Amino acid sequence: MECIIPEVLIMSMFDTPKDSLTIDVSKFQKAFYHLKKEPEFKDVMREIKFRGSPASPYSEDLDEALSNLQYIHVLSRKNPDLVEYMKAEKFTETWEKLRNGYNVSIQSLISKIGEIIVTSL
């Protein structure tokens, strides 16, 4: 099965009418770590690597993907606490291009992953 890049998985969390999310980095990392262990998602998330213990997993891939999305103006962060992420000016255009690059069954998995991660935060 086709692997999904971390940027797409993170963007899927924002594929809702809400324009922002509070992301606790520890919960965010743990949610992806545990989801990757699920047989349904293991293959499509195989490129996301983790280090650290199961109690405190860390993925440089996810951290870098969050930074990439900010750099290309897809997401932004609110001051002063910098844990509130918001859709930025290029979100919709970029999301449509990236999401439509996957077939319908993968798009369904992408949406499901986004929903699960959001509820874990």
C-alpha cells in the first residue's frame, strides 16, 4: 500500500470547518505513535520513524512536517503560547493538491487518521 507523507497526515487534522487546533506536542506524538501500531495504518505510516520510549515517543519526521507546513504558509501558530495552530492562506489550495494525489481508498484512510488524531489531542 502507498505510504502517506507526514505533512498530509497533519493537514488531515485540519480538514474540518474549524480553523484552528491546540496541539499538545506530547499528546500529538503519542497519538501518531499508537496509531502507527494499528494494523490498518501500519503500512501507510511506515515512513514515520519514532525514537524514545513508548511512554514518551518522538518523531523527527512529524516535527519537521509541522515546520514545513508553517514554512510554506499552510499552517501558522498563534502567540503567545505557540500551541494553537491555524490554517494559513495556502491551506485549502495545498490540501486539495496533496489529497487528490492519492486514490479514493487512501483518501479515506487519510481522513480517518486525521479524525483519530484530533480526538486524541
